[in-house]
Amino acid sequence: MQWRYLYSLSLFLLFSTSLAAQDLDSLLNLNAFTAESDLQKILNKNVAVSTQKLSSRETPGIISIITSEEIQNSGARDLIDVLRLVPGFDVMQDLQFVMGIGLRGSWANEGKVLVMMDGQPFNDLLYQSVAVGNRFPVDAVERIEIIRGPGSAIYGGSAEYGVINIITKAAESLNGVTVYGTGGFHADAIGRTNFGVMAAQKSDVLSWDFSAFKGSGIVSDQKHHNDNIQGTYTNQNLSKVSKADPTNINVGLKYKDLSFRAMYENFETSDPLVFVSFKNLFTDLRYNWNISNKLKLTPQVKFYRQIPWSYGSKETNTPDFEAIAT
């Protein structure tokens, strides 16, 4: 009995020593004698949101990658649904029914989480906020990369809580034409009707992509109780007095190591009394200069023109606040 115990202990120590002897490279290259699984493909794919072009196995951070297949299988209809799949994320309400991002129980909308789509930051230049809710086309998404933790050292002050990087199919993997549309319905109202088109052609020398997205939606189908300074009370059906209407046009062009992207975006939402709109124009020109295997320079010119948080009374349909930020 004692001999068998010592034999088992010796085998355990030998096995533990062999495991400890395995270095990181051997673990990273560990694979079975089968074709690469879908999980292995995801783990081995380079993550654009990380400091370098590292795989999700190698990236030193808490990173969540949500693929288009996962979005489809989850039944997500909006970026809000996708974010709620990630631990710590939720959505909170700002002014005029504008929805913003919450992270780990904190209000993270004003300059605490950076949101990008195809490399263009959607945080507005006035308050660094990002309105969500029927704004981003989840049917056009190739994958969403999320850093849960500080990213300010790389991306600046707006990434102190985290980074959300949305990569579209047209910019990443599409080589052809795709048309899509979605509809959502409440019991007595139409929740949203969105449609879009994507086209792209990829080659080693010249690549281009184009996508357009247009939609119409509501904030809610519930009753809204409102009391004003005169002491009168009204109950309104939000399906008739609120909206969440997105528009997005996205164009990319790449010739060898020179790339250009331009994007126009307009998101309109409202509560029963006040309308709000966010208008954005992004342009980005960059050149990847590979000096050596260990050194790369990227000269880059960006221009943003925004009219964020333009709001006014729905009775006059005239903005009370409209500031241009460049």
C-alpha cells in the first residue's frame, strides 16, 4: 500500500514538472490532430483593438470578442443587446431619452468609454458621450472587440473605463454585395425598421468598400406621464411621440499601404417634447510605412466635423442649441 502511494506521488511530481517545463510558446502553439476549430480561429485571430497585432491568447488585457455568428445566434437586435452579453455592461438613460453606456454600475457615457466603428471614434467632441439605441447596424458587424479596463495609455482620456471597437463586414471580410433588413414589432406599434447595403472588393493592391444604413425606430411603446409647470398632467403614447432614426454612410479605399476612410452619420432621437440629433463627418487618411520588421511609422491625418446634441422644442422644430465642433 505504501509502495503504491509513493509510486502515485512520483508520477504526480513527474507530471507536474513536465507541465512546468512547458514554456509559453508551446502552450500558444498547442493544437489537436484535427482541423482548426471555430474557437481556435477566434483565439488565433489578430485583435485590432490591442496594443499590437496580437491574438486574443497573447493580448495582455481583459478582451471580449463577439462575432457576427454569436450576434445572430443570440437574437441581438441592437448594440444594446450585444453589450448586455458582456459582464459589467448595461445601458442607462441620459437627457431626452438618449441612452448611454454604463459599465460596472457606473455612468460611463461622458468620456469614460471609447466607441469606434471601423477606426472612427463616435464620442462627440463636446462631452465625449455616445448615444446608443438603434444607432449601429448589428447586421453589418463582422465582430465587436471590447476592452474591459483602462485603455487611456493608447487611446486617450475617453478610454479610461474601456474600449468598444466595432468592425463591419464591408471593411473587414466582405468581397461582394450584401443587402439586409430587420424589423421589430411591439404589441401595438412598430419598434424598428432598418435596412442597409454593403459592397466591397478586396485585392492585395487595391481594395474598396461601401456601406449605407438607414432606419426608423421608437424609444418605447409605453405610456409617458408628464406634468408641466402649470400643474396640468398628460399621458402620451411613446410609440407616437418618440423616435430613434439612424443614417450611416461609410466608404473606405486602400491602395497598397495607403488607406482612406470617410463616414457620414446622423442619429435622431426624441422624447415627447424635445428632439435631439447627432451629426458626424469623419475622414481619415493614413500611410503604413514598414521601415523594418520591428519598426513601423504611420503618418495620419484626421478631420472631424460634428454637430452633437443639437436639440429644440418639437413644437417649433427649431434648434435651441446647435454647436459645431471640429
